Amino acid sequence: MVGPRVVILSTRSLFVEGVASRLKQHLPEEAVIVVDARQLNALEQVIAAQPTSVILDATEAEATKNCPLSKMLNALPLLKVIRLDPQQEKIQVVTSEQRSVEQVSGLIEVIQSSGADHKEEGEETEPGKP
């Protein structure tokens, strides 16, 4: 299949089910897969689907109980996890970057580069700088 494949981790909340319904209006039906997060094999289902994104309700405590983010990101390193909160107008996108670091200097490098790369939405930069 070409194009995005989205898994929606749901405990069957009305909010997440509504999101799934709306996505199915804009994406091919087979591109949107709903996985019941309460199932013991939820992680295996997500990995088997090979999604480009996983959507979950940030207010559902059970959404990642059987499907921990760390295990999803280890198995699918290019995955985007999109956390939706019905009380917020913003979404949170969680991605993963994996690097081999053998010494503290490598860790320091990662820490320093992440601070320079991070910018809040709407944050302005100095003129002439990206």
C-alpha cells in the first residue's frame, strides 16, 4: 500500500472513535486501522500493521498500557505517535531518533544539538537565521 497507514489505539472512547470516523472520510478505508488498546496483543497488532502513524487519546490512561510507547518506537523507529487531547487545540507528535553513543561526549553532543534544533511553534528567530 502506498501512502500513510494510521493505527488508532482506542479504548473505544467516543472522541477517538469520532477521529477514526473522520479519518476514514479522508483516507482509504484500509489505511485506517483501529486497535483495541485493552487487548493483551495490542502491541503485536500495531507492529503487524506497520503504520506510519499511531494516534491515541492523551487522556486515556489505558491507551498505552498494553502497547508501551518505548516498545512501539523500538519496533517502528520511523513511527510518529500523535497524541490528541480533546481539551486542547494542539496535538503532540512524538518521534524517535536512535543513535549509538559509547561515551559521555556522545551524550553531550546529542543534548546540545537537541537544544539548538528545538523551536516552539510561532517562536521567532533572529533575522537571517532559520
